[in-house]
Amino acid sequence: MRDYYLSEGNAIKDKTEEEIKKELITSINNVILELNTAHENYDNAVGKEMIDYYSYQIKAFQSKYDYLIKTIKGMNISQLKKII
């Protein structure tokens, strides 16, 4: 587990398990907010270019979210159930 990197690019090799859990939860909360904002922007987009732009943003944030969920699978993070 210590070889993974979080979405912000911070190496976790020198962090305690509790610090890793807190950072993962914070990262998931942030990406959920970003994803929701991208969806709202997509819904209000005018013009094909902006629709394409927000479509790519949604895809990128969804990939980030999927990565974070995959990273925390198997870790005992009880707060995660409240987030998802």
C-alpha cells in the first residue's frame, strides 16, 4: 500500500496509516465536489466546445474517483460509508 500516490500527487510512503486514511477521505470529498460542479457546468454549457470540455472534465473526475475508491478497497475506513 505504501507505493500508491494520492490524487494531489503526495507520496504516502512516509505517512502513518491514519494520515493516509484522512487524506484519502479528504481527496474523495474533493473529487465528489469537483464532479458535481462539472455536471452542473455541463448542464448549463452553451456551445459544442463547452459541452465537449465539460464532458472531458466529468470523465477525468470520474477516473480520479474510481482510482481513489480502488486505492482504499481493503482498508478499514469506516467513515467511507458515510461519504459514498
